[in-house]
Amino acid sequence: MKNTYLIVCISVICLLLLSSCNDDDSPEVLTKEKITGFIQKGPFLNGTSISISELKTDLSQTGKSFNSQIKDNQGTFELANVQLSSPFVELKADGFYFNEVTGETSKSQITLLALADVTSINTLNVNVLSTLEKARVENLVAGGLSFADAKKKALNEILAIFSLSKSDIQSSELLDINKSGDDNAILLAISSILQGFRTEAELSELLANLSADISTDGRLDNTVLGTSLISHAKILNPLKIRENLEKRYQEIGTTAQVPEFEKYIISFVNNSTFNAVSLFSYPKTVDDGLNILNDENLVFPSGLGGPPPSVTPYSYLSVTTIKGLSLKIKLEYVEGGDSISGYWGYNPSSNINWKVSDYNFVNNSQTFEVVESGKACNLRMVFMVGNGVKIRISYFENNDLVATRTRIITVN
């Protein structure tokens, strides 16, 4: 009898242990009939590859992943019958996209990322905000913060970089640049600032550097990055961005619902503590002379030179431009020297990419306008009178009607 009782007890214990083992080996499966969303910088193009990787609670990968492609030029993706043992996922998209600043499709691919908890959602988007916050969220979770709190904290820290504050903003993976509402407007504003007039390689580098910089403390400590952000933001044309997006969405057969993002770009420009610089590059010297447009060059030689072997003291009007940005330069006599008709001249055969106006003999001025953006411009010039002549240089960058800045040079 005792032996029988013992056998029964052992059998029960074995069954309990077996049951316990089965529970451990077969965790609860989270089944998603469908996961959909948008990949957006501007909208990504049809054919973009996308992957969803399952993550553990510490946000390390489990090894399970699902792959798909964007199915239209709105950046739409869809994954069916997704079965997960964890609700945390990482999304990754590699592809071409529509550039809302230039109104053109990108020449190269970029990568965007997102972290999400899909417990209660079936739609999630990938964008620049979800990309920027990823490393910061991982750091905060590693430090003991819950996933939800880490996401909220990281997103608000990013907003602060752009002089914005909105404690109730939706999670980044729920935002959409083609829907109304302030939250979506913030995404589009930041997306446009990050794009600026950068190439795809420059944008990718900027996203990586920003993400790395804020990952440990949530603050942008690199002032060079901050300067780059504000410098591009100041010369954005929000009206053109809106027109580009509305035209794009109409072309791909959907209704444009571009949110009111303009005010958030303006807010960053007006409230940022970062210092802006010109995006145009003005070399200090060119060949055998000084560049008139370089800020460090303040005094220039005059004279046409004498007979050989004397040398004519040439100066140059030189700039390296950025694609999509216009530039006009105005030279204007201010004071000094003897009154003559014409204070400078140029060599037409040396002209590279400048459209030159006729010399205005009434107020002694002349304008020089970049013909094709994204290309270098150069022009050999000579000042024909000295004796302390003052000449004002006015810079009109990106279609500004009022001079972006002015400076005075002296000719001796």
C-alpha cells in the first residue's frame, strides 16, 4: 500500500514538473492578423524593403524576424499573420524617398528605424523621430525605465532640441506627415529641418550623429550639429515644402492632408540658442588672388598693372553653392577715392556659372547671380581705383528679397 502511495505521489510530481516545463517552453503567443503602417521621410517609394524583428524585454533581438516591401509610393507596408512571443519589435526600412524640400525623389537610399510595443496597436509608422529616439530608448530601458516611459522621455527630449514642448504628443510610431493635427505637424517640421539642403549621405550621417549624441543624456551637446540644424532651418521655404508634398500626394493618387507644420519651423528659428552660419562656401583665396566674398578678406589691391613684367592684382568672386539654393551678390560703391565711371571690372572669359548684370553707372552697382545651384562659381575681377574706396557687398541667399547680410571692403 505504501509503495502504491509512493508511486502515485511520484507520478503527480512528475506531471506537475512536466506541466511546468511545458509552460516555460511554450510562452503565450501574440498573434497579429495584420500589421500595417507608413515609412516616411517624405513618403518612401514603392519597393522599399522592410523588416520587423522581435525583441526581448531588454530590447535585444530574439532572432525571429519578418520581411516585406512597401507596396506603393505612399510608403505603405503590410505584414500578415505575425506571431510573436514578445510584444516589442524593431522596424527597419531601407529605401528611396520623396524629398519634400527639393520636390524630387532621392538619389540614394537611407535607413529609418523604429521601436514599438504592439500589444494594443496594429498600425505603426517609421520616421525620423522614431529613428532619432531609438538609441536613447535602449539606453533608458537598460537603466531600468519601462519601455513606455523611455519612449515618452526620449521623444520629449528630442522635441526640446528643436525648441518645442508637447508633453501629450503621441508616440513617434503613430505620427503621419500626411494627417492633420499638431503632433503630425511637429513630425513634418522636424523632418524638413533634418533634410534641409543635405544629400542623402549627409542626412544619414546627421541622423546617426544626433542619435549617438543624445543617447546617454538626452541633450544635444555637439554645437556643430546644432549649428547645422539652425543654419538649414533658417533658409527653408515652408510654402514650397507644402506645395511639393501636396503635388506629390496628388500625383500618386491620394488626398493631401499636410498639417500646419510651418509654425514649428518658425518657432525653432526664433527660439533656438544655436548659432546659424551661411551654408555657402566662400574660399579665402583663388589661384593668384583673394576672394571678394570671404569674410576674412577686408582689404583688396587696386590697379590694372603696368607694362610687363608688372602683374595685374586680380581678385575673385568665388563660391561653392548647394543644390536647391539660389544666391545673388550685389557690389555697390559706398565712398572714397576719385569719382570715376566704374570702380571694378571683370574678365568675361573667366566667368564660371555667374549671370552678370550690366554695370549701373547711376549708383555704381552691379549684381552677380548663380546660374545653376550645386555647382562652383568663379569670376576674375580687378578693382580699377583705390585710395581707400569702400565697397558694400550684399548677399541675397535663397531668394531673399532683403539682403541676408552685408559687409564693407576697402580697396587701396
